[in-house]
Amino acid sequence: MTATRSVLAAQATDFPRWYQDVIAKAELADNGPVRGTMVIRPYAYGIWELLQAAMDRRIKEAGASNAYFPLLIPESYLQREAEHVEGFSPELAIVTHAGGKQLEEPVVIRPTSETIIGESMAKWIQSYRDLPLLLNQWANVVRWELRPRLFLRTSEFLWQEGHTAHASAADARAYATRIALEVYREVMVNFLGIPVVVGRKTRRERFAGAVNTITLEAMMADGKALQMGTAHELGQNFARAFDIGYLSRDGQRELAWTTSWGSTTRMLGGLIMVHGDDAGLRLPPLAAPTQVVVLAVKEETLEVAGRIADELRAAGVRVHLDNRTDQPFGRRAVNWELKGVPVRVEIGPRDLQSGVATVVRRLRASAKSAVPLADLATTVTEALAADQTWLHDEAAARHTARTTAVSTVDEALEAATNGWASLPYDVVGEEGEDRLATAGITVRCLQREDGSLPVEDDERGLTAFVARSY
């Protein structure tokens, strides 16, 4: 453990530096050649592929189908919805020249696809029988960042964006809520092991062009908040701008009600900052590309190590066999610990003589135990299941301990220096939001007193969660 920690800044003394150190040392990402872009390295992309699969399965279970829409959007499309283009204007990347000449109309590299998908929806929807139309897209988007940070804020990032059209406001609201609770929360809590608070954004914080935004907020290990995903009720704003209409059952022309929702590679940044420690990454087993690494300590243990790896694969475990016996064992162990692999199985000459393997659980402060080879598959699979829950519970306990119930904006300002504050939104209001903003603090979301989601027209009797954020 000491050797590992020496290559990283300490969380307690320099959390931002620690975050950058983990990304570099665990070989997760590099800065791209254009400022604000990133190269996602294979290990991190392996996490993203697992996360993407878990998310995609739940999105399809919610009835949406995947499609793909162009990267380039006519500038005039964005201008059709004034609030939307105003909200994105500072972040837009615009192409003015192509094919060796100036374009007649500039095109925008998509910051999000409400406008171009709205154009398609207007073509595809004719009557109430075509509703609801439930679409999802896995893509990249560009939002020009002035202060980039790998995974958290980059000028280009990967995401999924869902877009739907419905026959009523109630149906659109119910679907956006379903995505937030049954897709996003399920993935974040049960797959990534990250506890989240689900609530409504205030008017000043909601998505440009939306009438309501549902957000999922997580507490990082330094007490700051990170927005992990959002689902938006767009009302009829985009339907009106793009003429997304349908013939109702009684033959009347009606405007549809639309939603959009998205989650991004920002979740990988959250995964690092919620679960990591001074020794590096700590991955929940479900999200780990390598759940178990089998290390042969010496050349004479290679055969048994290979057999152990095969047995664990047969038990459904994602396994990597580290057979680099020409490299120092200690360095290899340190590197796997840094990458956050949940379980190491080490087999050395003494283990071989005793008929055991040494099992090291990364999530339990590197606790070691000698396990008979015959019991290894059962012990490892049970450890993976237990540690998935344990990691979430640890983060949830921290969240609870560092969320302070207060009754005034002054108290909220103080509590938000080292965690979150919760207080009645009636006490905050728009004036209080202005005051919090001067200190770099925002209302992350609003909930009803019973913890349920308020709807767009709820105003009073709500609890505000206040924090600094990434």
C-alpha cells in the first residue's frame, strides 16, 4: 500500500491533483491534441462499454429504440427554438467552410440533438397511432469548454441521448420520470454503486428550452456534487418550433409533447471520485473490465495460475492472467491495485506447496486470506457480490454523514464548504439562489419532504439540496 500511495497525491490535501494522478497512473485517459478533447484509453473504455451495455439494456426495457442522427446540424435548426440556442450559444462549434469553399449556411457540430431529431419526428408522426415515439442515440457531442477537465468537462464527450414524443403532457412526464428512476438511478446505484439524489432543477438551473428538468446528483469524496444524468420535459416548445403534430382520435390536429434525457462519460469521472482512495481506483465488480487478476509470482506457478484463471472464467468471472514473471511481483501488484481490480488471486511457490492461493480484496483495504484451491471459485464469486454492495453502502454512509439539515441560507453557505446542505426551498427562493451563486454554490435539486419528485408546477413545501459542484 505504501508503494502505491507514493505515486498519487493524497485526497485529503489535494483532491484535484489526486484525480488527475489517478487518471494518468491508472491509464484511463490522455488529453487530446485539441484543447478540451480527450483520448479514452482501453482500460477506461472497457468500463464505458460495460456501463453502456447496462444502460442500453434498461433503455430498451423502457421501450425506446436506438437510432442515429447526423453530427452536423444546420444553424437555422437551432435558431427555431430561441431559448434553446441562447442556452447553448457560448458552447457551439460552428463549421463555416468545407470542400474548399464557404458554406451557404453554417452548420453546427451537435451539442445535443433536440432540433435535428425534432425535424425527423415531424416527418414520422402522422396520427395518435404513431405515439409515443421513443428514440435513443449513442453518439458524441461537442460543447466548447473553457475550463476542461478529463471526463468531467471536455469539449467532446460520449453519451446517450433519448428523445420522445407523446400525446399528452402527463404521458411525457411519466416517461421522463421512468427514465430517471428506472434507468438512470438503477444503473448508478446498482451497477456503479453510486448513491444519488433524484430531484427537480430550479428554473434557473434547468435545461434550455425545457419546462422541467429531473436531475440525478451524487456526492463525490470531497463533498462536492456531480450531476450524473438528467431527464427533461420539453412541453410543446420543440413541437411548436418543428411542427411535431398528429391527428388525435377525434380527427383534430394536435401538437405532441416531447422529452429528452441524457447521461455521459462524466459518469466515469464520478466513478473515480466517489470510490477512489489514496491507493487509486476502486471499481465496483459489475463495472470492472477485469474483476479478478490472477498473478503468478514465479515461473513454476504459471501452470497452476493458468488453471485457476480458466476455472474462474468458467464460473462467469472476467479474469486476466498476469504471467509476467520476468517483472517484479511487487510492482505488478501495485499496478493492479492502482487500477482498482476488485480481487487479486496470487499464487506463489509456498501457496503451491500448501494447496492454497492468496486472495486480496481491493475494496476491503487489501485484506488477504489464504483460500484452498478447491474453494477458490466459490470464495471469489461471493466476494465480488458482497463487495459490490459494500462499496455502495460506504458511499451512502459518507453521503448521509456529510449532508447537513439547516434552516437558513447562512447555514447552508457554511455547510456547503465541506459537504451538502438541505433546507426548505421556501427559505432560499430566487434571491437565495443569487446569494449562493456569489459563493460558487448552487441548488442542486428540489424534492418533496417525503423524498419524492416534485412536478414542474410545485413551488412550495420543497426541500432544496445545496452544494458546490463540478
